Amino acid sequence: MTAKDYPVTPDGRYFVVRGRLWRRSNPCLPEPQRAALVGELMGARRAIGIALRAGDKARLAEARAQVDQAKVALGERGPVWWQDGTPDLNRHMVANTPYADWLREQDRAP
């Protein structure tokens, strides 16, 4: 599956995977900045794999911190990127959020 296969909430803030909301990147980031941050994120994820295979706990902690930094910079974690005061529902089950009815309608669509 690709990211395009997951439903995106009508406001564009989240995508849904197995009934859980995941915050999307800030759509206001300039494309060159977004691309650079995604590159950093992918490099940090590769570093996690290398550290895991090597059993290097220090490098694993460093790589995980780099993933977190990239995700915060992308807007997927940390302060929300929208400004209307709506709370962050990242990682919440859709059924327990205002998006529940919307997702049920998606499931009924042909």
C-alpha cells in the first residue's frame, strides 16, 4: 500500500491506518524544505535499522531522536500546524473522534 491508499480526513490534517488517525505533514512547507526533511527522515530510519542490526544502543537512541526531530519539523509531531484551536487527535482511534461518522461514510462508499 502507498500513502495514497489511505483515507485522508476532509480537513487534510490526518490519514487513517487501521482505524487510527496519523497527522499529516504541514502542507504549507515549501516543497524544497519538505523534500529535504523527508530525506532526513528516511536517512534516520535507515540508521535505526543499522543500529538495530549492530546492537548499538547509543546509535539507536541517536537515530530515533533524529526521526523525532524530522517528524516535528515536518509537522507530524509536536505543535500542530493548524491555527484554529482544534485539538490534536494524532494516534487516536477514529471511532473516538469527530471523524467517526466521516469514516463510516467512507467505508460505505463504493
